[in-house]
Amino acid sequence: AQKITQTQPGMFVQEKEAVTLDCTYDTSDQSYGLFWYKQPSSGEMIFLIYQGSYDEQNATEGRYSLNFQKARKSANLVISASQLGDSAMYFCAMREAYTGGFKTIFGAGTRLFVKA
Amino acid sequence: AAGVIQSPRHLIKEKRETATLKCYPIPRHDTVYWYQQGPGQDPQFLISFYEKMQSDKGSIPDRFSAQQFSDYHSELNMSSLELGDSALYFCASSKDSYGYTFGSGTRLTVV
């Protein structure tokens, strides 16, 4: 079963507008972490934002915020005031505990195109 | 601040050859993860190490092996390379399962 679902293969947004990238997850754990990563065309994975399952407030990091709805198991990324440099692939990921450690599983990603 | 260092950045190998990828985690990070990302795909978890012991194993082929050394650096060894092994290989490290940081990746091309 798919643990992380990103239903939007591609998204377009006008420069300076806000955009929401969807992410839903599936877990039976009470304690888990949710991440968003940005992968530009150069290939590196850039950490954007983190939300712990026990965090009551939505995480924010500059122009990035995570709309965490625990009951719906969704962790959407909101990018405000989009910039041309935001054009990239965005991955939602979930960290779960396993015996002896942790593992992070990624969604299929959403490719964001920012238009001038 | 120091980041996760991966070497080499690019590697070209022929089929059936062997490759070794290296990863140097952020100092004092106790966990190292390896991921494989094929063209146009999401990263797939391969294997992880916690305090130099293998902690979890994902979709790592039997032709691949990995270990973490006493200085916490890790190596991913890949033998009998196949064309399908061409991918971007990421290493990530974390401390107390937080601060999950990726290296820049090694792009392996098998020809």
C-alpha cells in the first residue's frame, strides 16, 4: 500500500502567487515525522520543512508552511509568494520507527512550474 | 556548517563492473541512510546504519552491500553492475532521528 501519496504530478503557479502541494500519508504509528524536500534540476535534495506528529502548531519556515491535518492524515506544503527559483520537484516524506531505527519513505513527487 | 559529503559526484562504470560510493555524515550524526533515485522517480530507501550497525534494509539488491565504519562514514558497494543501476544515489544522516540531511548525491551511469 502506498504510504505517501502526492496526487499532483505537476503544478503551474504564477510568480508571486501562493501554491499548495498536496500530500496524504498512511501510518498506524502515533509518533512519526513529516518532511518536505525540494529537488531542483541540479539533483540535490534540499530540506524545506518538518512537522512532528505531536506538534500542535503547523510548521513554518520562511515562505514555506505545512498545513498539517492529523485526522485527515494530510500534510500539504504551502509556498507563499512563489519565485521563479521555486520551480523544482517537491517530495513529501514520512519518517516511521522500525526496530533499531527509523526509515523515511518518499512520495512520488510533484513538479512545480513557476511562470513569470 | 558541515554537510553530508558524498563522493564521487559522478561515476561512469561498465556493465558487470564494481562501484563504491562513499558518504561522510554530518559530525555527531549517528544514523546514515542510503537512497536510490532512478530517472524521474522518487527516492527509494536502500539501507540504514545506526551507530555502525545495520538498522534497516529496504529494496537493496543482493549485489549491493554497505557498511558504516568506526569514523561513521559509510560505503555502498555495488557489484555486477547492470544498466538499471544507473541512478542518483543519496546518502543522508541524522541525529536522534531528526535533522535529516541529504548529501548532494552520486550520479552513477552504467554503460
